[in-house]
Amino acid sequence: MELGIKGKTALVTGAGRGIGKSICETLAREGVRIIAVSRGKEGLAALKTKLGNQGHQYIQCNLEIPDELERLFSELDTGEFSPHIIVNNAGGNLNHTNPLEMYKGWREVMWLNVEIGILINEKYIPHMQKRKWGRICHISSIAALENQGPPAYCAAKAALNAYVRSLSRYVSADNVILTSVMPGAVFTEGGYWDTASEERPEHVQKYLNERMAIKRFGKLSEISEAVTFLCSDLASFCVGTSMLIDGGQGRVFHNGD
């Protein structure tokens, strides 16, 4: 299938491991030039080993620090990089898990999961509008729809989906398509479920049996392939789409609006 993105440039945050790394690999397979951004030096080095140079850029940058985002913009401006595709993947609960101690970490969680993406979009959407082509995909979570995490994290992902749905109406006429994907439990090497499988195998098996209709965790490729489609020329009608990819984990009805 021809996705129509060969030769385009994609900015991917949180690119050093897990879903972000897999997205970089899948987009690169389609001939996309990658600007990979991650706070982890080792993750970027591993990605560079996998993808090579071939015009790709690897930028170590801790976006949890607001000044670092400005440094990223400055570095991209210096290199005259203006992405056609943006994947806002940076996110997490930052270990703010106590439901009665959410407020002290609220801004940190909102910054990482929502505000960084908004600022990146505001920087580059005008360029996309001038070119009459752009694709922006935000990595949200099943937590946007139901209680699948700490309150601040759930609220941040719900806000992210609402932002995507709303903003997409303003820019889609210029062929700038905003979307989000909502992964469920995905197995990542070195991630939560990997550790839990070693330390608490009974807990993991119980979770798979009771919560996952498919009886297994998601694969990284099952997320990255969907994101790559949403970043392609073929997704031109997916205005504000929020795609749930959860293996039947969730228990709510969702019509994509």
C-alpha cells in the first residue's frame, strides 16, 4: 500500500524507547526522514544504530523542562527543519499516583502530556497550512475514556483528545489532519509489564485473563502501524479521529467522537 509519505520529515517526541521508537522505525520504513527527540541518550543511540544516518536527526532533549523545548525549537530552526508529520508521544504519569495528592503534580502531568504537544503544534501548523499538507498524531491512552490510571493522567489524556477533536476542525480545510490513538496495555521491553512479568507473574496472568479480551498484551508494532497510517496521505478524512487500540481491554462504548 502506498502511503504517500516517502521523502517527508517527521518529528517524533519520546522516541528513545517503546511506542515512540517503534513509530520511528515504522515511519522510516516508509521513507520518512525522522527527527527523533528523547531525553535518553542510550535510547537514541540504539535507534541510530537501527536506522542509521540517512538524513535522520537524533536530538537528546528532556521536554519535561520548559527551557528544553525552546532549545529544541532553536536547534530545528538552525537546521531549517519544518516537519510535515508530528507525533506527540511524550507522556506519562510522572509517578503522581496518589489520588489525594494530585494537585501538586497536576501541572507537571499536564505539561508533559498536553502542553508540550500544543506548543509544538502551534510552532509548525502554520508551515503545514502553507504547504497544504500536514499530519499530527498524539499518543493518548485508554485512560482518556475510563479509570485506567491516576486521576491527573486520565484527565490529561481526556483533555488531549478534546483538544485534537476541536483543533482539527480549524485546520483540516488546509489538509492538516490531527488525530490521536488510545493504546491499552502494550508490552515494552524494560517497561511496567515486562518488570511485572518477572516479579509478579500471577498478577500479570490474572490481568490478562480478566481485563484483556484478546488474552495478551499489545505489540508495539500494532500501535506504530496504526500511527503510520494516520500520518499518511490516506488519512485525509480522519479529521479529529481518536482511535482506540486496546485489545478489548476497555469497558466503555466509544464512537470516535
